[in-house]
Amino acid sequence: MAKLPKEALQRGVITSSAGNHAQGVALAASKLGCTAIICMPVNTPDIKVANVRRLGGLVELVGESYQEAQAYAQARAVRDGLTFVAPYDDPYTIAGQGTIGDEILRQIADP
């Protein structure tokens, strides 16, 4: 999200997730000063929903499955001019996830 243009951040972001990605987007948005709508399936555990809200995300519970939540989020992104932050198939998301492995390896004394 740090790579998004200022105009995109001003419009806000939207994502679909029922877990860690949702929390990461909510936290990043609060740090970057933008609105983050997090679409989660209706059966998402309450603790995950509460954590996203605590981090500043605006939760919308939609659909019975992740696929339904994602379809809604992508359609709403187009409709409202929001940036969809993909949870797994975006080059920046993949790069960010890859750095986790690098960080773990650096903490191991003898990999």
C-alpha cells in the first residue's frame, strides 16, 4: 500500500480477507491515513472481526464464502473508485510476504 499514489490513498482501499491480510491492510491504512474497507465472510470468527476494527478497518460482512466476499469487494472497488488490495496475487503483496521468510532466516543463527 505504501506504493499507492496519494490520490488512490485519498479515495481509500478495499480488500477481502478473513484473517491476517485483513489486519495488515487495516493497520497499513491507519498508518497511511486512508480508509480501508475490509470485506469478510459472515462466518468469520468474532475475534478476527474485532481485531480488524480495532486496527481501524471498516468491516463489511458479506457472503457465505471467501469467494463471495472477494467478488463483492472487487465489484465495489470498481463502483466506488477504490483500490482493491489483493490478498495473494499481487506482485507487491507477494514481495511483502517473501520478506517474512528473509527476516526469519536472518534471525536464525545457523540456517
